[in-house]
Amino acid sequence: MKHSSSTAALGIIANPASGRDIRRLTSRALVFPTVEKVNMIERLLGAFAATGVQRVLMMPDLVGIAAGLLRAVEGRRGQGEAAWPEVEFLDMPLTDSALDTQRAVERMRAAGVAAIVVLGGDGTHRIVAGACGETPLATLSSGTNNAFPDLREATLTGLAAGLFAAGAVTPDEALVRNKRLRLQVGEREELALVEVCVTHLEHVGARAVWDPSSIAEVYAAFAEPDAIGLSSIVAGVSPVGRRQPQGAWVHCGGEGHGMLAPIAPGLVVPVPISASGLLQPDQPVALRSLRGSVALDGEREIELDGRQTATLTLELDGPLSLDVPATLDAAIRRGALHHPAMGRP
Amino acid sequence: MARKITYQQAINEALDQEMSRDQNVIVMGEDVAGGAGSPGEQDAWGGVLGVTRGLYHKHPGRVIDTPISESGYVGAAIGAACCGMRPVAELMFVDFLGVCFDQIFNQAAKFRYMFGGKAETPVVIRAMYGAGFRAAAQHSQCLYNIFTHIPGLKVVVPSNPYDVKGLLIQSIRDNDPVIFLEHKALYTMEGEVPEESYAIPFGEAAVVREGHDVTIVAIGRMVLKAQEAAAELQKQGIHCEIIDPRTTSPLDTDTILESVEKTGRLIVVDESHPRCSMASDIAGLAAERAFSSLKAPIRQITGPHSPVPFSDALEELYIPSAAHIVAAAKSLKEFR
Amino acid sequence: MTKALTRDDLLKAYRTMRTIREFEERLHTDFATGEIPGFVHLYAGEEASATGVCMNLTAEDHIASTHRGHGHCIAKGVDPVGMMAEIWGRKTGTCKGKGGSMHIADLSVGMLGANGIVGGGGPLVCGTALAAKLRGQPYVSVCFFGDGASNQGTIFEAMNLASVWNLPVIFLAENNGYAEATSSKFSVACDNIADRASAFGMPGITVDGFDFFAVYEAAGAAIERARKGGGPSLVEVKLSRYYGHFEGDQQTYRAPGEVQNIRDTKDCLLQFARRVTANGQISQAELDAIDAEVKALIDGSVAKAKSDPKPSEADLLTDVYVSY
């Protein structure tokens, strides 16, 4: 194992708000407590330390993730445990909103981190992807409710990110390119990583979408049969893989045939489908409904007043992300996990 | 000759009859059935001393085991009473007041006044009290004086099987919060108790024994000690009048004062600690309102200003005895 | 699914929030003159919470409130005129001048009382919910409590009891960030009150308390679940109070500009007005008309409170008991 002082820094974004929205009530989604987010970060730090990462940039927060981590760091000092990388909290104003995540990502990018580990759901990753540019993401799902991030033990993601930061694998081996959806509503522009769902609900309200009768149309950058969420409605009719150069869409309601879809944990519901098709890259399509609200990656964000025009475009040049199995596989084949003090097998 | 049952059976019968009469009556507390969620009997205990045994099967769904969570379930009883239920919550030992007092004295006791007369809280909180079981300092206290201090609460301290049935029925039918205190040592006491349902009004003391030399006001179990002493004093030519207030709030002051005016001598026997006790309360009443009738100083016979001890040698010293009462009565009779 | 909001619902929601705001702003002004007796804890800033929750309730449902209870009272349907008289200590008040700001209750509309004891309401709603359950009625009970009360044993006991008895209770944590002058960042060990739900076997969610629509939907989902026998849940509403813990508190423990920034960017009434007018559901003129009506109502309630009689000596000892 290399312990190079030239190993690049890593960033960590942990969304304080993820894992406790209304889906805990309307379905049986996992409650994701702050203390477990802190535990995950500690496991990441342990893996970073093993790969020689010496500096980590973190987004501060007002709800206790940073505070919990500081307590953990303090606690370790007394116990003489193996050194963690130095954790540096970004000095930035906090607004307790998505703006914090966006600002933190911009600063990490400016600081030249090798990758940003993101703990959160589809919504968090969407915000990060809007600001990260070409900085790769190591995705970690906080909960069982997401399609985009990996549902994986943090130690392994930390190990892969650390190996990538240390240069033990090449970008070609470690990184994959993702698709994204660009939505234009009047003057407003938004991105989504998984799907855009137009609902009949007038207000963004509690943000989640859980009533199938409220769904008007769904556009998916990818729709895989084993993914939970609104993209599953598309997957049932027109499945599209993450790496395929197309997307897909469905219109819901009317006299269409019903499709069983796992739209949230514990919620497998029939959704009537009236039409479906593929989305080709860089070809804008107009939304059919202009009244209601639009959910981006599962959360209602935009209220349509019936007057603006709205178009949606599939793009193939979305964010880079770390392919954890490929990274670890390449690293092992290179011998990057051999410990120098114990000799070779 | 009427039927004889124990104090404990009389409580059970009162609960049973009221639960049959009114579907709004529910019984809740730790192990009032005993066995909730366990693989065996669902009515395993019927109360820690078996007082509520059998009610669980007779009144399905209305005998409710609770977690050990006194603030939680006493407060729940109070909340249920606010919407017309008539819960009887069992606190087990009155000493556990310490972990739920807020719900009783800041919530239940004050709702009616704070809310401008627009609330009724017909809750009964049952608890056992008193020394004599080697149960030591946290399971032996007599805290009726603390409840009596609080406006809005009614406090009942029955001394015999007949009273315990009639007073519990009245407590359940009463529209104010009632603290119903049962002395552990009385549970096995037998007495004549009519089978039919009857209620004894609050604030009406019982003149347990008539006499013209000394008035003895005794609370709860102390009525028995007073009776024992009075029998002895009778032999010595001293005729005691024994008054059992039965409820300390409301307190039947008229009966006490009339008796003191007749005898001119007052002993108050109260198992609790002496300071701010029922003894000092009743002594103060007589001193203020019957001063000119008094022929001798008022005597208060209470436990000492100490926690209840564990060892039988000490606990027997702690509890007021008939001998204390006899000595006090003789000294009053001889006072010049 | 939470009932979709009609135009009338939106107008009612706005009127309720505006009434609470106007009531509290007026108390803030009048308290400064020294005429209002006792302790007054204002709800201004938190209106979307009480309104969003209570729009899902009927008069048969119960709520328990806190020392910061005026908003809950108004949203649950207690008459603001009687409330104002009560706060001024008048015989015509909701509680005949015997309760005051911290004890306004009206059981006829299911309002179990503001409560001067932090955490006092949790056990009580377990009782009202138990009564509904035993009687087979579809009524729910909501316990409003703050971040301060979230650390009280009574709330933990009540959450456990509600879960083991499977009661129709919603524990509605209004986390305004401060228990008196102590930050919840210091006092709440798990930082998110909603996280505590799982320890009591119930779902816990967090919702933006400045957004009426978010609270309405989230509370609606929790209430619907409870009504159908699904059991208790914990809804944490993150919000902020505009004024101090009590009137007279200068809030020197808060960051400079903290409150003003929230008023400017997140205020629940501003957000609501902007959104319902932007999508054409309600016109600004309609909102302005409600503002004027509410102002007249509150002006009238203050004028009446000032001229109403105080209780007399004859009232001192009434209503201690039903009978004694």
C-alpha cells in the first residue's frame, strides 16, 4: 500500500435532511438517523486512512453531523487509535437549504479534491451533480429509497475513493459517465439524474410523490427494473439501462393498461399507462401537462402555473461517478491492497 | 347477619359493579391484569397484591396493563377522563407519586379552575400506602397530606371493608379527580359488606365510637389503633369518641369540632410524618375554632420525622401504637 | 392521500395564519405598554405548523398544546375574541380570566389546553386517543411540543405508551431551535427529534415548518394513518419563532439578523401568498380583503378586552371542583 504525501484530498457531502421525509409515513421507508450518517463518515475515514488519504473536506451543517463527527474525532484522540485524515470543515455561511450543498461542492471543486463522497438520496445527488463539474462522485445511498446512488457499505466506497485519490487506479478504470435530464420551465432550468415526474398536485407540499393517481407523466434518464422509485413506472414498459444512450418516457392515466410499479419502499401500486416511448439525446420534448407540479428525482420542486412552456432534454454528458466494483477489481489486480509490512502471498 | 368479606374483596367488588354499571369505567395500571404480551396467563396477577384479579375476563378490553411508566399512564387516565371516560388508574404504591406528580397536581387538579369551569376530570387514582410490611422507605409512606394540600383533588382514606366499597363507588361516580388510598395492612381485614352497590358521600366523617372524655380523630389504619386504645381506656374509666374523617379532602370539620366541643380534649392519630400533616392540620382547626372548649392541650400522635425504616425492630417503633394513644388520653384526662 | 385543498381551504388557511400573526403581533405591541399581565409566549413565525396540522382535524379530534399555545388555539377553532379577553385577565375570557395565556383551553373544540408545564401534554393525548380507540371512534389526538419538551421523560413515556397501545396519536414536534435561551443543537443529543421515533417503533419525519403545504400534507398523511388504526407517528416541524421565549426576552443569544433573514426569506405567510397568487388560485385582492377583516377582528377583540370587566371576589373560589 502506498502512503504517498501527494495523495489528493477527498470531499464528503452528507445531506443533513435526507432520510426523514414523508415517505417514512406514506410507505415504509427507512428512517435514516443523524447518528448513522456520522457512523458512515467514520467508516469512510477509516478506509481513507488505510489508503493514505490525509486531508478531507467536509460540508458543515446545523443539525449535528459535523458536531457528531467532531465528538468522534475528539474521542479518538484519547484512545490512541490509528490516525484518521485531517477533517477540515469548509468555512461557509449556512442557510439550512440545498444552497449549502451547492456551495460546499463548488468549494471542494475549487480546492481540487479527487472525488466527492456523497451520502444522501437521489435528491442530494441531484444537487451535487449540478455543481460538481468534472469532479467524480462516489455515491452512497442513505436509505433504501433511491435509484441513483449505490446502496453499499461505506467502508468499500471509502476504500475505492481512497485508492482512486492515491492514484492506484486510472480514471479510465475507475470512472463512469452518467446521463442527466435538463428541464426548462420558463426561465428556470433544473437538472435531474434519474427521472422527471409531472404530477397533478398543485403544490410542492411535502415534496414526495406517493399517490399513483397524481402522476401525469414520467421521463427517465434510466429506468432499471431493480430500481425503486418513480422510474420503475417507466421500467415496467420501456426499461433503459444506465449506460444506454437513450432515455424513456410514459404518460399515465386514462384508459391505459395498468402496470404494477414499486414507486416507494413497501409501495407496489398499479399505475395506468396511456403511452410510452424512448428519449433520444439532445432532442428537447415538450411536457404535456402545464398545470400541477414537477418532481425531480422523486421530490416535487416546481409548481406549474399553466402559463410557462416546459421542455425536457436528455443529455449524455452528466456527472462522472466512481464505479466501486471496477475500482476495487482493478486495484486488486494491480496489487494495490498488498500491505508492505506483511510480504506478498 | 350480613355477609363478611375482606377490604381487598370489597375493592374488587366495587370496581366490578361500577364497570358493569358504566362502560366508561376502565381500570389501568402496572399489572392490574398482569401478563400482557407474555406467553402464559393474561390475568396472571390481577394487581400486585391480587386486588383486581378476575376483572380482566369479566370486562374484556377494559382492564389495561401499562408499561412501568407512571407519568405516561396516569396522564393518559387524566386525558381519557377529560373526554368522558371514568378511568381508575392504579399507582400501585403511593410512593410512586414521585414519578408522576406533575400529571396529578399540575394537570388534573387544575383543569377545572384554569379552564374557567369548562372541564371535568372524573379520574380515580388508587394507591396503597402505609407502613408495617417491612417494605422500607420507598414503599411505606402515607402521603395523603400532600394530596390534601392541593385544591382540585379529593382524597379518600377508607379504614374498613364497608367504607372502602362505598367510598370507591362514590369516587368512580364523582366528577372530580379523586386520590383513593388503601392501607396495605387493611387488605385482609374482614367486615360486613352488603352485596348491593352503595355510595358513601365524601366529607362525612364516621363517628366510630361515642364517648364524652376525649375525642380521637384517626386516619385510615389508625382508626383500628384508636379502637384498640379506646377499649383499654374504657376499662380505666376514660370514654373516648373516635372520629374517622374517611376523606381528608373534603374534610368534615363540623363533626370534628362538635365532638371537641363536647369532650374538650383532642388527640389526632396520623401515621404520616408530623410536619404539615393531617395531625397538624386538624390540631390547627381545633385550636382556631374550638379553643374555648379545650380543657387540655391538643395531642398529635404521628410517625417521627424520619423515613420509614426497614428492620422490624425499628418499624414497630415508627408506627403509632395503641399504647401511645392510651398514654396520651390519660395525660389529657389528668391535665389540670 | 391527504385531501386536496379547495379554494375555500386555501382562503381558510390564509385567514387562520393571518389571524394568528395579527393576534401575536398585536400582543407584542400591547405587551410593551405594560398593560398585559403575566407571561406571554408568542407563536408568530410558526403559523404554518398549527394551521397545516389543524386543517386536517375536526372538532372531535383533540390537541394538547404548549406554553406557546395561542396559534394552536386559533387553528383549532377557539374564539380569538375570548382568547384576547382571557390574556387581558377579563371575566369574559375563554377561561373567565382564571387561566391566562398559558392555560387557554376549550374542550368543546377539542383543545385540551395550552400548558405551562413543558412536556405536560404527551400523556394527556394518550388518554384522549385511548378513549377514542376504546369507543371505536375514528378520532385522533395531536400533541404539540417543542424541542425543549422533546427531552422530557413525559414525552418519551407517552411515545412508548402510544406505540404499545397502538393509539391514534401524532407527536408534533415544533423545533424552533431554542428551548428558552438554549439551542437545540446543544440540548437535543440526536439533533433531529424525528430520529427518536424509531426507538419507539413509529415512523418519524421532518418537514419544513415555514411551508404550509408541506406541513398540511405531512401531518395529513400522519393523521390519516392514525385514523385508519395505523398507530402513532412523530412529525418534526422545523421552524422559527420571531419573538423571544417570552415577551421581554431580547434574544441576545440569537445571531444578529437571524430573525430578520427568516422573516425576509422564509416567512410562511409571504410564501403562501406568493404561491397561491402565482398559480392564479387566489387573487391578491382576496388576500388583502382577508388582511383587513382580520385586522378589524383583532382591533375589536382588544377594544372589547380593554373594556370588559375583570372577575370579582365572588369568582375566586368557584370552579375549583365540580362539587365539594
